[in-house]
Amino acid sequence: MMVSSWSRAVAAVSALVLGGLTVPAVSAAAAVRGEVRVDQVGYGITETKYAYLLSSAPGSFSVVDERGWTVHRGRTGASLGAWNAKYPAVYQLDLSKVWLPGKYRIVVSGETKATSPTFRVDTKDRLFTPLVRATNEFFQAQRDGDDIVPGRLGRKPSHLADKQATVYDWPVFVGEGGDEIAEPLKPIGGPIDVEGGWVDAGDFVKFTSNTAYSLAELGYVLREGYDPVLAKEVKLGLDWLDKMWDQRNKTLYAQVGIGTGSDKFGFLGDHDVWRNPHDDDALDVKPGDPEYFVKHRPVFPANPGGSALSPNLAGRVAAAFALGAQVEARRNPSLAKKYLAEAASVFAQAKTENVGELVTAFPHAYYPESSWRDDMELGATQLALAGKALRDPRSGEWTRQAAHWAKAYIDLEEKSTLNLYDTSALAHAELAKLLRHGVPGAALGPKELIGDLRRQLDEGVAGAAKSPFRTAVSVKDFDAASKSFGFAATERLYADVTGDRRYSAFGSQQRNFTLGANAWGVSLVVGVGTTSPKCPHHQAANLAGEEKVLYGAVVNGPNGAEHFADLPFPAGAKECTKPYDAFDTTESRYTDDLASWPSNEPAIDFTSTAMLAFALTGRS
């Protein structure tokens, strides 16, 4: 890009702005303090590029490179809306004409003064493909059992008592939150070996539903671009899922550990004790001791006695095994056939009539999923793809079943975007390709599937138009980061199937939001970007010390202000807080605080959806 001598002269002033933060053109008293928000990882060379200015007054802006040269100028234009009393306007800054690879900052001048963090412009592959490894590192940090990666947190083997676990009947819950234990736990079987896998979030409970969801996304990423490091992680997850599915008795185990304890019945749950996971193995306990279930963690079946299986679980567990079969089809055919057999067996166990409340977690209130036809579509689609890879004659029938459940989802289910509670986007994109050349007896074709993907994106675009940061998700609800990454991934899946790039700018803006282009100026991926969470609600990370980074973890992000009332500080935790209250509103907050789990707890499902979005973006 050519830079005029006049631009270079201005750049010399801009360099002073970068070094000393302000070289005011007006008096300091008259200057308005603003904040510039950018995607802190960067922008692809050819993509639409937006940043945002929080301020009370508009201004001019310059984009300055590492040498201090101004490579682009613009004006803020009209406000996209108010944010809070301190920042009554949000202005969009169009950086799309900055296309040379390099590192840049934005300098706002005029009545408003502000300087952005540094950001990069480069190929999407160079920017985002490395973040697949970053998010994979979080899964390594979440490992449980013998096969631990010490990593940055110094993890040690943990919960080895899971090798001899007792099975208990479904716990009974009551209370306003639906999480108060109403009866003592009743043992019904065991011992069984459920050692290994990943813990779910900042605690140490393991959930089959969440693991299967994450494995479906990790398996997709691995299938599309083999990475030996990711392959090890997928294998670890599948090994644990294999333990949770009792093929002989057709029983799936849904959960290891219980989060909720009971004063009435004299036992502690996982959420009642803040500790390192390996400390649980050192406990000297016997039945009836308060910490008994902390060490000897109860296991709960999803379908007691091999009865019909909740269809959300049947679908997503089948999808996880079937993707494993696709990955191994050429590398290890015998293992691939084993995975396919397990996938088919689990899928056939699904209860699809008089379904009732879905089985997700105990209590159900932890993960109140209500949609299941999307999971059945995903499971049948991945079975069909695995069948094709292994030349299984059932592939055509699984494709027809997938089409049946896709139509049922489109006609009947409550709709969302790609996240733990709705897997339809990933299922639709895969099934549309299977149906391209027609399948006799299929309930629908690619047109309907693509139409529903477009419906999801159109709803996102409509939601984004109401937000000054152009984010499709509400910052007053849970799962802001996860759903934003879900929209970013869905846009890429849609473009891959159709070749239609009309939603590209929208998809980029959803990713931008998660990586710092939000009111708080914080990347929601720990250790990624210039400013990211320092105090995640995560026991092992907190006790390892603030200098130990839970790299690659995706946190919930901003949430409704009402969710932050009276949050208790966990006994035994290390104090940690980084204030962002200047950017809160009366309705929404982001708090980088150890106690603030509604905004700052990471989870495997958040992180797997981010991995999927990064992988799809990197290859686009």
C-alpha cells in the first residue's frame, strides 16, 4: 500500500500518540476519553473488518502500522446505539481497506481520544488455525484419571477411585432451583470402571452428554484436518465414552460425581469443596462420612436396566462414536468398526415416543435441554457417513433416518443456534451433502436443510442489528461466548455447503465479539489476545496461582446483571478479581472474578464450539 509523505508526517504524530497515549489536539480538559474495541487476534486479509469506539462523541481515526505510518483514515459516522451512562454512544470503525499483512493500532483523534490494542491482519489460516491447538490445550487441562498432561497447571493423576465406582439410582431433587436433594442416594450396582475422560467445567463432575457434544465437534475438526495432538485428545474422550456405554447390558451411564450435597442427609457434593482434584484420592473416608462422595463418586445411569435411552443422548453419543469411526476408517479399520458398532447400538436404543424430560445431568436444572430431534439427526447423519467410509450397507437407511429427524426438527423443535442445546447446524450441513444426489425415500432434500441453516443465520442477523456491537446473542443470557462461536461456525458451514458468502461479515463480527470487540474489551478465550480472563472460576487453575494460565479455555462471557447477586466466595479459594464494572450496564455484566461463575467459568462445550469455529475459519 502506498503511503504519501503527508501521511508519514501525520504518522510521526501518531507514533507519539502510541508511545505516550495522548498528544491532544485540544486541551486535556476538553478531550473525551474513549475506548476502542478490536478483534485482538486479528482480521483476515480479505474479510470485512470492523472495530468499535465507546465514547460520548464521534471522531476521526487512523490505522497505524508498526513503523508508525498511517495506512488508513476514516470517520466514526453515526452512533449504533448507547451503551451505558459513561459511554452513551458506540461507533463502528470500518477497517476493511487495511489489507496488507502486519500489526496495527487504531488511533482516534478529534474531540475523542483513544488508542486500540494491537491487532494483526493476515491470512485466516495463520491467525486462527493455531487456536485449534490452543483450545485443545484446555481439554488436556480437563483430563481426569491416570492419563494426565501436567501442563501449565501442574496437573496430577486424579479420581483414581473411579476405577471401582458404585452405581446409584437416579437422585430425587426438589426445591425452587430444582437442585435440592430430597432422598438419600440408593446404590443399585457396580463396581464399574469410569476412570478417565474430561471434567466438565471449573468443577470435577463428568457428564456423558457434554462430553459427547464436545467429541462430535472435535471429531469433525479432526476428520477434516488430521492433527496427532488433537487425535490423542479425541481418543481419550472416546475411550471414556466407551466405558460409559455398557454394550452387553445396553446401559449408558450419564454422570460421574454429584455437584449438589445435602446437609439433611449428611454428605458433600463436588461444589461444596474447593480443592485440587488429586486431593480427593488422599481422603481417608468410609460410607456415611461427609466427604465420602467426594472421593467415591457416584455414577448414575441414563437408562436403568438397559431401558430405552433418552434420544438426545442416543443421538449425540452415536455421533461421537461414528465420527471416531470416520477418523479411523483408513488408519485403523478394526477400531473404526468397533466405534461404528457402538454408535449403531446406542442409536438403536433411543426412546422416540412419549419421551418426557430429557436426561442430561442430575439435576436436570444444570443443563435443561429440551431439544432432541437435532441430536437424532446428527447421530444418523454421522452413522451414514461412517457407513459409507466402511462400506456398510446400512448407510442408506441411516441417511433416510437422518432426513426423517431433520424434517421433524424443522417442523417441531424449538430453535436455537449451534451450542450444547442445539446441534442442528452441524447435522444439516453434513446431511445436505449426503442428499445432494438424491436418496430414495428421504423425507427432505438439501434445499430444506440449507433453508433452515439460512433461517438460523437470518435470525442472527436480525438480532445483531439491535446490538451496538453487532452481536447476535443477548449479553443478558447465559452462553454468550458459546452461541457467538456457534454463529461463526454456522456461517462457515453454510458457506461451505452453498458457496454463498452473503453472511461472511456477520460471521466475522460474531468471532470479533468473542475475541475482544465487545464493551468490556476482553477476549473470552483465556490467554488469547491482549486482554483475557485472569480469574476464571476453575478450581485447579485458581489453586495453581494467578500466573498459571488456563490457556485456551472459553468462559461464558457477559451475562444478565441479576445472575451476579450474592455470589458466595468459595472457602479455600485464592482471592482474584480484575474489575470491568466501568463497562457494565444496568442489565448486563462481565466480571473477571473468581466467584463470578455466571461470566467466568469455562466449560468443555464452550471450548469445543470455539475450536470448531477456529478450524472452519482457518481453512476458509
